[in-house]
Amino acid sequence: MTCFFNADNRQEREKTRMSETVLLSLEEAQSLSLTVLQHNGFSPAHAQAITRSVLAAQRDECHSHGLYRLIGCVETARNGGVDTHALPDVIDQAPGVVRIDAQRGCSLLAFETGLPMLIEKARRQGLAAMAINRCFHFSALWSEVEAISSQGLVGIAMTPTHPFVAPAGGTRPLLGTNPLAFSWPRPESPPYTFDFATSEVARGEIELRRRAGESIPTHWAMDAEGNPTSDPTKALAGAMRTFGGHKGSALSTMIELMAGPLIGDVLGHETTPANTEGTGKPLHGELVVALCPQAFLGSEADHHLRHAETLFDDILGQGARLPSQRRFEARERTMRYGMSLPKTLVDELNSLMN
Amino acid sequence: MTCFFNADNRQEREKTRMSETVLLSLEEAQSLSLTVLQHNGFSPAHAQAITRSVLAAQRDECHSHGLYRLIGCVETARNGGVDTHALPDVIDQAPGVVRIDAQRGCSLLAFETGLPMLIEKARRQGLAAMAINRCFHFSALWSEVEAISSQGLVGIAMTPTHPFVAPAGGTRPLLGTNPLAFSWPRPESPPYTFDFATSEVARGEIELRRRAGESIPTHWAMDAEGNPTSDPTKALAGAMRTFGGHKGSALSTMIELMAGPLIGDVLGHETTPANTEGTGKPLHGELVVALCPQAFLGSEADHHLRHAETLFDDILGQGARLPSQRRFEARERTMRYGMSLPKTLVDELNSLMN
């Protein structure tokens, strides 16, 4: 989820390893994604929702959550880990709460199905929550919170993942990499958005180091005995660390609780990826919250939203960057020049249609 | 706010410096606090609300937010930075939002005044927010989120502070130390609570090092030129760092936005402590959110709250601690043996009655 924090490094490395690239227009990439998904049994509604998410990530050069994710998505479907035709069930749970039973389907169609009710509730109540249950989740959260901020509201989203991370002071995987995303509407600019894993780094970053035969900083993870390690293979077999020590660990625990028991769903450590034996447990929950500035402030809201701009001006004015800045710059590039994908990825996606 | 993370170190150091201590019963400490506050013009309602907060912190051996805080509180009152008789104004803003105009008074009475409506709204809507405006804020947030979890709801609180912290990648103070607090109700145990500053360390920790003539780790702060420094004096004149790099910085920015412009209040960098010239701007906002498990889940809520206990069991089972564990242990000690305060502090508090 932290792709925009590390985008430069990751892209550089990808460029080095994959010099052969294919340039696709947005329409071509969209068509490729829809075809792969429908060929693998996803209903048109699911295929479209998934495509919107991976295409947005690819457009913003978040390669880790772009078309590459279709591979895992199709694998999960082939292993029976996700119902490719599930119809999300919308439950008007309380004046401020909409629950969506994803019915074992992908989270993205469930999110899109519940979004109008979430927005409507938040506008009326001031804030509202959408609890998505029993979903298969693989996508970036920023596109969801930006679907909220694009309507002028503040969006927050969180979800547990499979357990890869030890709590601070512990030595064994228990917590997920548990991402947290936030998006704030800006009057005349792309939103202020962040979306980060509560682990020290994304798991994919360790995987990339392993493939490249490189070592990792010893504060990223520990081996199976709980000792710091610079060996990515040992790290992947051990436990990752939370970012920011005790504080990141506390935040990650909060996400487990809020997107788990609070919404009647499982904890991260109760999930496992789908597998060929059919014993995986890939389903879990997601919590999305929307807050409406107009409901908090009435006609004063516009003034205060404009006033918030002074904070962004002061951040940029001292040479710091905003979290999603690189992503928005990438978006402009893509809209102008199209998407540059590694040929190996396009080949792999095409092979999913056999 | 991070007292329970650092409590051992700080207490150890305090013990070394202040070997002469005074043992007070809870009643004696309460009486001392009330007398100091009322002698300095605080109305009985404000004196009682402030006393409840500092006494809870002292009871839990959070010395930094205990009776020690009365000194700054009285100083702010003497400098005209807080209205000691303010009557908080409760505004039923939206079905899910209660706004409290603190009317330039201390945040604590405003919080207590709005709490019943916040709880009632959260129970009915599923979740609700309390926006406290124009308040003087100096207290630990954990006692507020625990006032929510003690009623069976999930509590979240955040507030900006004066600007001491540079955004990640920046070099100048802009963000507050912006604490975030969370409390989760546990069926048969004290709640799962955290309350941490989004700065790398509490500002008071750097101040303590300066007084002790000690150096600080270079990742805590930078000097006025933006260079890493191990000199606490230069750090206090420069800028502190956020915890966890870009991620902590993003979280701190979120707190500025949510407890600032979203609720129609100022940003941290627009505030300054009260001073003798009367030019200080100590007032700002606070955002409190409550979520009701029963409204999310109906009769299933109890089952899922019990299920959450497996997460805490697994954290403790691998030798890690829960964030507030030390504080709850300290509470038991205090209830048994009373409060041990440095004699110099008691003398200073008594001198405030001159």
C-alpha cells in the first residue's frame, strides 16, 4: 500500500530488471484486465470493479497494486478462495452504519455497492461507517478513500491482512501488515491522501530484495527465532516488524480490532491465503468511515477547507512532499503517454487466458 | 502523552533527582488540586473536571500529566489564556455530531459536558463525533477515551498542540506533537488503550535530558538549521521529528486536519502558549469519536468482543506487552499505597496558593 512512498526506488529497480516494456493505452489495459477476469469466471460486475481498481493503481504507477495484482486474484479464484459471481448484500444496519455482506466475493464490488449509502448517511449524520464482511481483499485502499474525498467528504479505510508482523516486543507473526488510508478533499488540487502499511515496509519490498539477492536492513524483520536478520529469506519465514515501534504496533492492533471484532469479522491471524488444497481462509473484513465537513460546519465548511490549504502550503514551502504527490505526477504522465508495463507481466496476464 | 511507554525511564530519573518524596492519599491529592485551582480562580466545575484528569494520571503514575500539570494550568490562567469560569455551550449539530464551544475554557469540563450526548448519539447512530472548539487543552487523552470504553463503546480522540515538529522531509516546526488515543472495551479486564504523541518522543523527554545535561539520539530532532543534533538545547530551538518517518508525519497531518479545519478550528501552528504580554493563542480544537459495537452488531456484539480477547492473549503469550499495562499496574499500586510525589512538586503547588 506504500507504493507512493517507495515508488522511485521500486520503479528504478523494476526498470533495471525489466528493460523490455510494452506501452498500453488506458483502453488497452482496461480491455486486457476485463478479458483476463471474465475468462477466469468473474462476473461482468466484479470484473469491472476489479479493473477500475487495478487500472487506477497502474495509471498512478503503483505497480504493486496495478495489473500485477490480477495474477493473485485469478489464482485465488482458481483455488476457490473467492466467489466470482457473489452479489453483495446491503444491510442498513443503523442510521450511521451500512453493512455489506460481500458473500465471499471480492471487496471492490462490495465497496462500490455500499458507497452511495455510506455517502448519503455521512451527509445526513455527519459521519458514517461502512462495514464490509466476508470479502476477499487485495487492492489499494487509497482508491477507495479517494472515491469518498472526490465527493467532498473525508475518507478513512482500514483492513487486516494475513499475519506477517510481530507485535512490538514479540517475536512471532500475529498482526497483518494492516494498512490505513486517509483522504482529505482539497478545493482546487488532488486530495491529501495517504495509504500505508503499519509494518516497517511492505512485504513485497522484502520479496523484491530476496529475488534480487540483496540483504535487508536488520530493523525490518526478525527470523523464526525472533532475532534481527538481514536475510530476506529468513525474514519471510520469520516475522516483520511494525513501523515506529510500539506506536505502529498499537495502531496495527487498533486496525485488527476495528476492521475485525467491531464489525463482526475475523482477526488477521485467522486468515490464510487460498490454496490448491482448499484449506485457505482468505476472507475477512474492511472498515470504511466517511465524515462530511458540511454536516460538521454548515456554510462555514468551505472557508475551513480553504484554510486547511495553509498547512499543505507550509509543508511544501519547506521542501517536504505530500504523501501522494508522486502518484499524482505519475497520473499526469500516464494520461499523456499511456502505461508502460513490463513485457513479462503482459505475457503472464495473457497466459492466464489459456 | 506517551508516559506509559516511557514511564519506567522517566520515573527512574525522577527518583534519582528527587529522592525526597511525600506520600499522599487520593483524597489528600484531590484536596490539594482543588484548593490550588480554586485559589487561582477556577470555578468549582472547572476545578473538579481538571482535578479528575490530573488525579487519574497521578494515580496511574503518568507524572507528566499528573499534578505537575497544575503548574502550567495555573500559569495559563494567570496569563489570561483560559477563562476559568467559562460555561461550555452544547450544540446538537447533526444526528451524529455534538459540538461543544468551550468558550475559551479548559477542554476537560467541555468534554464532560458533551460526553452523555456523544454516547447517546453513538448508541443510536452506530458512531458519533464530539467536536470541542476554542478550548485550552493540556491533559492526557487516555482518560477521555477510557471514559468512553468504560461505557462499553470504542473511543478515539485527537488534538493538535503548539508546533514543535517538522513534517517528514522538512526542517522547520509546523506540526504539533499531535497525540492520538484509542480505547477498546474488554469484557473482564481494563480496556485496551493507547495514547501516543505522533512526534518521535514527547517534548518533555528532550527537556528532561537538557536539565540532566545529557545528549539525545540524533533521530529525535534537528537544530534550527535542519541538521540532526544530539544537543537537547539546540533540538528545543529547532524542530522535533515525527515518529516512524513519513507515516507518522502523515498521521500527524491527519490529526491537524481532523481536529482543526474539519471541526472549524485552527491548525497547530496557529497556536502559541499564553504569555505575560497577553499575545499567546493557546486555544484550539479536539475531536472525539465513539463507536458502539451493539449498534454495529446487535446481539452478536458480546460474542465478538469476547473473540477480540484472543488477540490480546496472543500478544501477551509471546512476551509482548499491551500499551497501558504499566499504567494499570501502577493504578493498583497507588490504590494500595497512595501517591508518591516529589516534595519539590508539593512545595511548588503549595506556593501557587500565595
